[in-house]
Amino acid sequence: MHPIERRTFIADLGRGAFALAVFGVAACSPTGQSTARPSASQPSASGSTPGPTNEPAPTASGGTPPSDAPPAGAGVSWERVDLGFVSAYILVRGSEAAIVDTGVAGSADAIEASLGEVGLDWSAVGHLILTHRHADHAGSAADILERGPEMIGYAGAEDIAAITVPRSLTAVADGDRVFDLQIVTTPGHTAGSISVLDASAGVLVAGDALRTEGGRPALPGAQFTDDMDEAIRSVAKLGGFTFETLLVGHGVPLEDGASTAVAELAAQS
């Protein structure tokens, strides 16, 4: 596990930006490490950034992204891109992929290297999903969208105005589907925080709605969370789904009985 030794967050609030915090002395890995995992069949419960004008793009109609969806029921495999104190994830289905989160600015090369390790390149990536606006998760979004000019970017509507990218992001809402992945709104860490569920594979990507510590799920760090009460309600919401694998921005993945552990955390919080 890579402990959180340094956290750098830049929040772009409207038209003004300020540095929130810099902690620790260790720099994050410049190249990153990746870990591939196969999908596993598991049932589930339930199913913009501004362009130059800072106007959000319309939401995907009926929860369907404006692109061809992969075959339903084909679970993803996943690749962790370990960037030192934060992780991005590549979700692969067949010869196509979606990227969830991007790490800090300068992480695109590490993500590109991880794509190569699973035999793909940018042309295979149709979707970039940002779990929230913080710069350790969206810091390389602009670079990645430049490398994949046909790629569509997505984020929660409330966070879009604070994410700087070269073209509009698509706002997603609870129950929308992107790349046959279910969007689950999980506000609290930020107002627009989202998580991503693949019911077929039993995989949840939670961004910073959860972290892991000592092999167990944990609440997001209070010092970086907008509304902890709301964040705890989002953890309880996630605990109502069924998934074996939990992928988080900070901490190592949990690959067995993850939803049960999340439900237990919610009950204790």
C-alpha cells in the first residue's frame, strides 16, 4: 500500500483558483505502476466542463452516452494505475476501454504506459469519467482529452465548472450509464462526486467517496471533504449495492466481500 504522504489539491472555483493544501515531503511516482485484474461475474443491487464560456454541456439523454455502448452483461477487467498517493483506473471490455480519473497534472504518460500493458492505445478509449473535481483526480484530464480527440468526458454536474478541459464535459446523473457502467451519485466529498459500478463484474470505482486503510474501507478524509454527513449517507448508499471489488483513489483495492465491508462501515459511522 502506498501511504498518503503528499496531497496537493487545486480547486478552480468559478474563475478564481487557489491552492488548498500541500502535505508531506514525498513526491508521487513520475511513471506510476499498474496492476491488471480480470473481471469476475457478480450480481448487483438495483441500474461539461466548461468550455471557454464555463457553460455545462447537456446531460446524456435517458442516461445513455452519445456513443456506441458495448454489449450488456460483458463485465470489465480493470487495470490500476498507481501514481504514488493516488490511483487512476482503466476499465477494459473487449478491445475498448474507459478511464476513471487521471491523477495529478503530468500523469498522462503513466496512464498511456498502462494502456500499452493491456494491449491498447488512446484510440481504444472512448470515455473519460471523472469522479470529482479535485486536482489529484482531474489534474491530467485536459492532457488525456487532447490525446484522445474522439474521447467523451463525463463528471457530476455540480463539479463541472471547476474542471478545466479543452472541450465540454457531459454531466451525468444517478442511474446514467456510460460504457455500460452505472453512474452512482455519491455527494459529500464534493457536491458532484460520483462512483462507477459494473454490476456484471462486481466492481465499484468509488473515487474519494471511500478510501481504504489496513485492508478495510474507510471514510474520506474529513479535511478534504465538503460535507461529511452527506459523505456518510453516500457510503451507506454504496453499501446497498453488491460488489466484490472496491477500487478507490487512495489506498489499495479490496477484492473480496467489499460491499459487505462498506455496509459495515456505514453502520458504524
